[in-house]
Amino acid sequence: MSETLIEIDDLKKVFYTDEVETHALAGVHLTIRRGEYVAMSGPSGCGKSTLLSILGLLDTPTGGRYLLNEKPVENLSFGERSRIRNQEIGFIFQSFNLIGDLSVEENVELPLTYRAGMPSAERKKRVKEALERVNMGHRMRHYPAQLSGGQQQRVAVARALAGSPSILLADEPTGNLDSKNGEAVMHLLADLHKEGSTICMVTHDSRFARQAQREVHLFDGKVVSETELKKLTEEQEG
Amino acid sequence: MLKDLRYAVRQLRKSPGFTLTVILTLALGIGANTAIFTLVQSILLRSLPVVNPAQLYRIGDNDDCCVNGGFPGGATDTGDMTIFSYDLYKHLRASAPEFEPMAAVQAGIWDWSLRRGNEQAKSVKGEFVSGNLFQALGIRPFAGRLFTDSDDRTGAAPALVMSYKTWQGEYASDPSIVGSTIYLQTKPFTVIGVTPPGFFGDRVTDSPPDVWMPLHTEPYVRGDISILHQHNLHWLYLLGRVRPGTSIPALQARVSAAMRQWMMTEPTLTANGGAGLIPKMHVVLTPAGGGIQNLQQQTGKGLKLLMMLSLLVLLITCANIANLMLVRTTTRRAEIAVRVALGAGRRWIIRQILTESVLLSLVGGAMGLVVAFAGSQMILALAFPDARNLPISASPSLPVLGFAFLVSLLTGVLFGLGPAWLSSHAQPAEALRGVNRATHDRSALPQKVLVVLQAALSVVLLAGAVMTTRSLMNLEKQNFGVVTADRYVLHFDPAGAGYTQENFQSLYREIEQRFSALPGMEHVGLATYSPLEGDNWGECVIQQGHPAPRPGDDCFSTWDRVSTGFLDSIGVPIVQGRNFNEQDVTGAPQVVVVNQAFVKRFFPKGNPIGQHFGIDDVKYSGAFEIVGVFRDFKMNDLRGEVHPVYLRPLRQMFTGYTDANDISAESSSMNVNAILLEFNRPQANVDTLARRTLQGINPNLTVRDLRSFGSQVAGNFDQERLIARLSALFGVLALLLASVGLYGVMSYLVAQRTSEIGIRMALGATRTNVVRLVMAGALAQLAVGLAIGIPAAWLAGRLMAEQLYNVSAADPVALVSATAALTLCAALAGFLPARRAASVDPMQALRTE
């Protein structure tokens, strides 16, 4: 059995707006092991993105426990969370989120520049390797606007890889791509997984979800089984 | 860091409109401050260009210029002596060996006539100084040599030192000047040397000396009106280099004691109760590294006020740019959220935003130097319109460059800090869910706060501008009591052309005749001092039958020696008795005409005509008979009440004096300096006409100065005019910046609320409702700004009170007009975005959402 990378227990997230309390996550239990490829799916508003935000330390939970590499991370300071995000987590966003003013090389280098003490030569080496890994080494000097959507997402994957993170968190990575480019990105993720990367992907496309090792279904802020999800969805629609 | 800088440059290049706006705004803000600082540095902070200026100390701490008898100036009230006679200087010099050495310089820098060979005589500024002055200052000659003690003793050959600027400007850097003979007031002097470039004397002044002469040549130059050996006439400032390690308080006490000891031996000071005043007499030793501080004391408050006003402009500039940066930062929220999501700490985000703001401010600062140079030139021209060889340069010096750099840096940090702080609190989760889903815009409140701040500061600046402008208008439009239209004042120097007591009268007669014969000439007047020229002569008046006034008694009256046509030439009528006539000559009864203030002060009861008074001693109290009273006019003090003035006829000397000093003073008063000309219509070529007429009498008669009477009066308000114009400029700039700031924020808010406005309109809101909604927001910010700004303006008015004339700190005109101007501009700045909001297509707005 491989070691546990992420362990969350009774995780809750409540949003307060005026007089309304919205329970985005209502006691989620989840474990992700190192080297695992997990897909999270569920209908709109089920809390997928909220859970991914908390997993990626972009947001903090209202309650519950979150262990990353066996260390509690739910109550860290802003700076500490920044450091962990930078070193342990690689993000792949639905809308790529490349910075238009930076070249492909600079975009990929960006998370490394926030790492104090990494020499420039080391950064350049990692950037080159990451871009070659996603077959974008020939586009280093280009700017995002000069690339297709699929190419932009590959650059975003390279940016996520460059820091050698413990886990890649992908939020609907094919959401803004056509089917051909979507397939290509999914192949890339599958290859990365085969090479040992831990991946947690949010998707509502069941085809892509099935490519993962394990599927986690969310409904109304809770993890449910596939059978339960079907039943609940039918009840809602019925 | 280099990466941050590169990225910052790229960001700024991407938004040329924003970048240009910010740089220009900064250039104005930083430029205004740097221009004022150029002046502050040149006048208030600069050291004399001498060796180790920190060792220099002056004995004395105020002006009290230029020749004073008895206890000078305010010394009777405060006991503070600041100006000294030559005899007292010698005594103090001998008593205080800690000065190595103690030097003396003439308090007033006077005009002299200077001629080389057969050249046309020039009017120059000259100063009598002790032979050890240059040694005390530690300067070396550029050419020849400078004075030593041996040049400043009886019997020494008359020597003269020339300034580098004068040598360069007036004598074309002629190397043969050293060793040549030059005539000062027709007396031959040998030019022994030229001072080094950059040296401008013992003080910062708009008219530094062109030449220096040893004290002992003063009797040689001035003959029977010399003051060098008059014990009771104080006309020298003392300064020197104090031996290192000397205790200044102890030295001050020793010099004070030595001075009191000398005073006790002076009958003119001990008489009439004066001995009782001597124990409180003292001196104050002040650092003199910056030279004699007269100009600093005159302009210090005004300069500090201008510095404060320009700092307010800079604050508004910062608030304005911070607002622009906030708007810009908001548009970059997505990018910043991604950076934060990728692990950028707050430090990184703050550094990036600050790099951009500091880069902007440094570029703005560099451009501000150009603005500062142009601004300084304009300010110098306004502040010192008549300056010759002004030792103040508009070119930025090292300290000015340092100031501009520091201000730019601080400005960059100041306006970058808010946006940087807000950016550093970007929600990284926005990278996932997208910024458009964010419901809370953290920058809206700071933006409004910045607009409120700008509005408040603008009210202060606008009200300040109105107050200083109204004060200037009150000064300029006040009733001076004289008529200035078609009148001119010509200053000249008969003694400089070789005239003496023997031929003064014939010269004056010829002047009156020749000028009166000019076409269109109405009246010609001659006077020792013309009204409002900035110089005057005061004496203690003793009414016949009254005891001698005690020191400190209010017995002073301004007096002037004038020709028969003087009062007519300045448009002042006789209100009682008669004016002078041709019979008022030496030998005839001594007559005077006095002003109404004189009558009120000295002869409040009964008819003043026929009353007698004198000066200096009770035995002379019957010397002058009042034959006429003229209407009050302002002779010198423009801000205060009209002081007592008496006039004596030009052709009538009092021959009854027995004391040598009195005889000398009486003789000195016959040396007329001003010709007043009244034409019956506007004249186009007065300058040529007047110079030609004067030189027709004697080619050696030089015109020191010729200007319209109006311009002479206006010259008294140079500093007030400078402050009024600059504060008006700053006020307009502030109004403009505040309006742009409000417009920017309202435009941004309207853009942010497009969908909300669309929904409102879809639900039935009319265009008027929308305009009202937006305008209410703009006016609310304005209202808060006014609520803070009006009391602040009132407080600022209290701080400025000393600079104001007949304007109260809570001047309603200033407060109302500032409020009205700001409200008008704010309404316009709010209306444009409101109109844009009202033209939103609801369908389009909802589709965008």
C-alpha cells in the first residue's frame, strides 16, 4: 500500500452572505495516496471547486481536519500556505490562467521565481525540462496569445510540473478545449500519472473521470457513492 | 529584482495612456515641490562657499539694518543688540580673542558709482568690510590678493576687491583689472584682487556686493558725512570664526558683558535714563555658516508656507495616482490571483506593485526636474524681479537632485503602498472560480477615501489660494495716499558723480529746470528717499517745552528732505497751512510740513501750525516750525497704520547743531537720491528721456534705477505676489487633480455596476433615476470631503494669518468660493459618468453579466 498524501476528515466549508448560510462542504472525508489519480465529479454547485480550493490551500475550511504529507494545514498563515502551494502543489486551471504579459518560458518559470534561493540556472533547467515534457519546448519565446487553447493548457501543465509538486490539482482541465485538444491534455495527464505523479482532477465529464484510477462523487457538499449519486440526481430531477 | 523591474517596464509600456498620465501628474507634483525646495535650499539651507562654515558665528540674530543711533531697533524692548558701531566693534574684537578673527561688515549693501578711466560710470553694489573678513571666511583670491589688516588702517592705500561675477560681467574678465586704478565715488582705488567664482559675500541677498572696500576707506569715500568714527551710530554686523572647543554660551555671555561695559562709557547711551537699560543689553551668538540671515528671516515664513502648499499638492497627486493604481490593480486581479495561487507570497506581490509605482515615480521625478527648473526660473523672476547677480540658480544642485530623488522614492512608496497592500490580499481562490464571481471589491472603499482626501485637501489649497490672492489685492488696492499714474521715480547718485555740499544746490536747481522743461512734465520733485522705496530715515522728535524722551519712548518719526515740488509730484495735498516755497532757504526760519499722523501723535490738541519741535537734544526742540500739514500717505510700512512723517525743505540746512554727529547727519541729508517725475499724460520713452536729460547735466551722473512709481509701490509686494500666484497655481492644480480623481472613480464604479444598472433599468428605473443614483454617490464623497476640508481650511487660514492682510482666517469669501469651485467641478466630474450610466442598454448589460 502506497503512503497517504492527503487526508481530510469531516471537512466543512460554509459561506456566509448577509443572512444566508451556504454549506458548500458538509463533512467531507477523503484520502488520496501518493501516486494516485483521483477524479472528482458531481453536478454544478456540489462543492467540487470548493473542495479543490481547499485541497490546493487556496481557501481555508470552516471546520474539519486536513493533513497534507501528514501535517495539518487547515490553520496555516497566509505566508505558510503560499510556501506550501508553491512547493507541494501544481495547479492546472480550466481557463489556463497564463499571464499574457509573460512569455511561455516566463510563465513556466513564474512559480520558481517565488522560491527563495533557487539559482537562475536551476530554474531555466527545470523550465526547459517541463516544457519539453509537454512538447512545448519549441515555443518558449512565444506569448500565450500566440498559442492555441490546447497549447496554452500544455504550457499550464508544464508550469504545474516545473516545481516538482507532490500533487497536481486540475480544475476542469478540458473545460475550455475542443474535444481533440481535450483528449490530448487527458493523455498528457495519464502519462504523468504513469510516471508517478499524483493527480486530483475535477471534471463533470464522465468519460474523462473514468480515465482516473478512482472516482470521487460529490453531492450537496458530501462524498457519495456512484449509486447514491445516481439516486440523488434522479430524485432531484424527478 | 531585475525581473520585477523588467516586468514593471513591460506592464507600463502596455498601458501608455495610464503611464503618461501618471508620469505627467507626478512631474507636476514632484516638480512643484522641487522648485520650491530649490529656493528653500538656496536661501534657507545653503552654507556660504567658505572653508568650514560651521565654525562661523555672528554676533546678533536679527536685521536692524542699516544705520541706527542710540539703542538700535527693538533693542530697548528686548535688550538684543545686533548692529554695532565701529568703536564698539573694536572693543568687542579686543575682548573676545576666541574669534579667530572677528570681522565686521556693513549692515547695508549700498549703491556706489564706479568708473574706470574714461569709461561711463557704473552703478554697483559695494560693502565696507574689515580687513580680516576674507581671512575669517577662509577664502582665497581668484586673481591678485584679498584684504589683510594692513589694508584696513589709517594711511593705507585705498584698495578694492572685486567679485568674480562683476569682473566677468562688467569688465569682460579683463586680467589687467588687478592693479589698475578704479574710481569709487570719484575717489581712486587700486583693485587688488578678484574673489573666487561662486563667492557672493557674507549673506544670501538679491543684490550681492560687486566690490568690497576696507572700513578705513569709508571716510575717504564719504568725506564729511562719514560714520566710521561716530561712536553712537551702529552700522556694522559682526561675525567671525570661533576657535574650536569654545563654549558658545560662555562666549556669548563674555561678549555681552564687554558690550555693556563699553555702553556704560557712552554718554549718548547713559543719558535720559539709558543707563537703566544697559544691564539688560546682550548679544545672541548665532551660527553664521549660512551667512547673515536677513533674507532668510524675511522670506523664511513665506517659503515654509509655499513648501507646505506644494506638499499638499504632492499629497493630492499621490492620492490621485493611488486611485489610478487601485483601478488598474483591480483590472489585474485575475493575474494577481494566479500569482498568489502559484505561491507568490504577500512580499512578492507588494514588491512587484511597489516596483511599478517607484519606477513611475522615478521617471515622473526625472521629468519633474525639468518642471522644477522652469518653475524655479519663474519663481526667481517673481521673487527677485530686480536682482542683479542673484546668487541663486534655478539649475538643480546636488542637494536638490537628492531631494527630488527622495521625494520621488517616497511618493512612489506612498501611492503604491495602498494598491500593493490590497493586491497582496488577493484571494487565490479567484484563480479557480474567476474574478467575475467575486462579490466583494476591496478597492472601492479606499478609492472613495482617496477621493474624499483629495476633495478635502483641494478645499484647503483653494481657500488658501483665495485668501493669499485677496490679501495681495487688499495690499495692492489699499489707499496708499499717493497717486502713481503717469509718475516715475529715478534714483541717482550726485556724490558718485563728484558733487559735494558746495554744489548740491546748483545741481538740484538744474535738475528741476531741465526736467520741468521736458514735454508733458507736470511736476518734478526731489527727495532723499522716495515713498515706498524700502528705505527711510527716522529720528526721535522732541516737542518744544517737553522733557527729553527716555530710551524706549515712542518718539520716532520718519523724515525726509524734499524739494518744493515733492508733494505735488506724488499727488499729496496740503490740508492745513502751506507747502514749502522758494523762500524756505538756509538763513530763513527753519520750517517743516508734517503729516496728519504726526499731528495726531505729537500735537493732538490745538492748531499744529506754528508749533515747534526738534530732534536729538532738548536744546534743539525749538528748531523747526510747522508751517503745513499734508494728507497722510504711506512712506514705508504698507501693512501698518501711517506713521508720523515730517518733511524738511531741500534748500534749508539747519546750522544750529553743535555736535559733530548732528552736523554730519544734517549734511548727509542734503544728498538727494530720488527724482520724482509727474507727466500730464502717459509716456512711452521715459527711460531714454530721463537718462538723456540727466547725462545732459553731467555725463558722470549715473541712473541707478528708473521705474514707474506704480512699479516701485508694487515692488513692495513681490513676496506676497509670489505666494498668491503660486498658491493660486497650486489651488487650480489641486482642483484639476481632485476632479480627475473623482471622475476616474465614478467612471470605474459605473463600469463595475453596469449589470446592476442594467437590472435596475430592466426593472423600470428611468435615466433620471440612474443619473441621480450615480450623482448621489459622487456628491456624497464630495460632501464628506467638504466636511473635513472646510475646518481644515479654517485651521490653515489661522496658520497663514501672519501672511495675510485684512483677510480673516475664516474668510467667508475664500471658504465659499473654494466650496463652490470644488462642487462645480465635482458635479461635472460626476455627471459625465452618470450620463454614461444612464445610456446603458439594459439588454446588453444583462447579456454581459
